[in-house]
Amino acid sequence: MILSATLSKPSANVEAELGKPYEKIKIKIENSSQGTGYFAEMFTKTQVFHQHFSEQELNDFLSKHAGVTFKNCVKRTEAEEITIMANKKGKITELVHPIQQAQGSQGQVGQSSLKILPPKKKNYLLQEGIPVPFLVMLGIMTPEGKVVSSKYDKFRQINRFLEFIDDVLPSVTEPVEVPHSDTKPLHIADFGCGKSYLTFAVHYFLTEIKHIPCEIEGLDLKEDVIKYCNDMAKKLNLKGLIFHTGNIADYSGEKSPDIVITLHACDTATDFALKYAVEKGAKAILSVPCCQHQINQQLQEQKGQVSSIPEEFKPLLKWGIIREKFSSLVTDALRGEWLESQGYKVQMLEFIDMEHTPKNIMIRAVKNKITKQKIQALQPAQEPELCSKLSLSPEIWK
């Protein structure tokens, strides 16, 4: 059984064969509830991509590419190290070296110190091996409940998001000893829902696993995407799940949501969603911002007015890529400050998104349980000093 493999020295046709100009691929064995699996790190000059293989998929991959797409490949098993090399004429040579075994106390060869651990099952909220209808329809699972290897990252990311939902449930649901038919449904608004992988996941998790009645409304600007989501909900016969075309800035829902979700709502659309959540008294907010253009543009304008910029901030505005990252962090920090001023407990968490982009900060805000008298006694929120220092006017503080 292969324990690890490294492919290097790519041929000229590596991009044509694999879709990207990979320079090296490192593969190692990993534990999986479905048996032996493998995790691959695939390196280009500037990026790293990940892929999962089953044992058979790895064998097929190495048979096709070792010594061909990559001129050098080193495989390691418990007993051997196998090197596959190709010369300039394309002749492939395979060298096999036994791995030295550990000597026992009596001088005899003992067992190898390399051990394969038994498969370790990850306690996912959506479990492998149990068919989930919407995942099957989306091509993430087979009808038998096996996760498609190329979709494994999405499967893990969906489960990661459900963990965030599970964490806030105690803050948004009333405890009941015996579930009954007239339990008040949980209302959720998902702004910028897109193709709604996570929207369908939340609905399934709440209704089928937690047995919590819910009504979820997805909102997005793209009519074709909304039609796709509504058609899918209809095919799956899902109740309490509906999608609308609309702009977050103009949205006014009939029912106040208990939870507001906003994933990758672009630029100030995130601010409009956060303001809506606060105005409607949402008990929890899960937001992964995207494309913080507003602050970046304001800082770009300030760059030309050198005298107006405090000395300590000048290096952060000098280079475009640094200014962009700084803008993103400033924007989300100001959003967190504003949410705290509105009576929410705020956490900034890492969330690995569906598109493998660097935009993976999640703002998780849960409404503090304070009385109306205390709310009335709160002083008006004061704009952070950072705004005045850099002459910023963020949408969230307007």
C-alpha cells in the first residue's frame, strides 16, 4: 500500500494534461471513514491546490502521470521506496530500494515502525455514507451516499458552515421539552444566496437532523440563479424554503428573521444586510464579507493627500496590494465595532469558503440578552477614531 508519493520535474505538457502548470505534487495517506484515502497538495509557482483521491484513483493517477507528465516520481510503501524516472528520450526507469527495518533486541529484524492507523471517522453533521437528497442532486454525493472525491472540499465546507449554525442555535431557539406541531418556526434570511449550497444545507440540517421547523428565504440579484434554486426546492419537495430576486439595499421582508446569513455579498451590500439584521432584531448574524471596495477607494483618494495621512499609516497605503488587504481588515473591524455598539457579541472567525479565495473571515454576531430599559440607557454609538484619522466614511457607520 502506498503511504506517500512525490511527483516533480514536470514535462512541457503538464498544463495540458492537468489544467494548471504544476511544478510539484505531494501526496500522503489520510484516514477516511470510507477506507484508505489520500490528500494531494499540488503546487504551481504562486499557488497551492488540494485534491483528494481514493486508493484506486491514486493508482490510476500515478500510472498515467508518473514518468510521463512528471519526469520524477518517488513512491513510498511500508517496505519499499520506488523511484520512477524518465530520461530526455522518454525512457522510463524504475528503481526499488527496500526500507531498512528496525532491529529487535535479539538482533533480529523487527516490524516496520511505519503503521497505518485504522480509518478514523470524522463526526460531520452531514455524515458520509448517508444519502442527502440535495447533495445528490448537486453532484456532491452519489445516490448511495458516497462523497464524490473531487467534491470533498465542498462537502467539508458545507459541514463547517453547519457547525457555525449549530453553535448559534441555543441563542436563537427557545428550549422545548416536547416538540409539537405548533412550535414557532425559525425564520432565516440568506442574502446573496447564489446557487444556495449552504441554504439547502441549513434547511436540511434544521428540519431533518435537529427537527426544528424553519422558514428560509434566499435573496439574490440573478434571476437565472433564483429560478434554478426554486426549481430545485420544488423537485425536492422542500417546504418553507423560497427564493426571490432582489437587491439587499431595497429589501423589506414581511417577517423579522431570527438569523441573517450573508456570504460574499459584495462591498456595501454586506453593510446593508447587517443594518437590516439589526433593525429587524435578528438574534444571530453570520456574515462572510467580500470585495471591500468602498474603504479601499477612500484610502486611494487619501493617498494623493499625503499631508492628511498620519505618518504611521503611510506604509499601509504605499502599495496597492497592501492597501487592499488593509482596507478589507479595516472594513470588517469597523463592522465588528458597529455590531458591538448595537448590542451584539461579535467574533471574527476563519471560514474556508466555497471558492478557495482569501476572503474567509466570518463575522459571527449574537445578540446580547439585555432588557429594554438597558437598551434605552445605551449612549448613541460613537464613530471609531480610526475613521476620523484616515478621513473614512464607511457605509456601516452612516
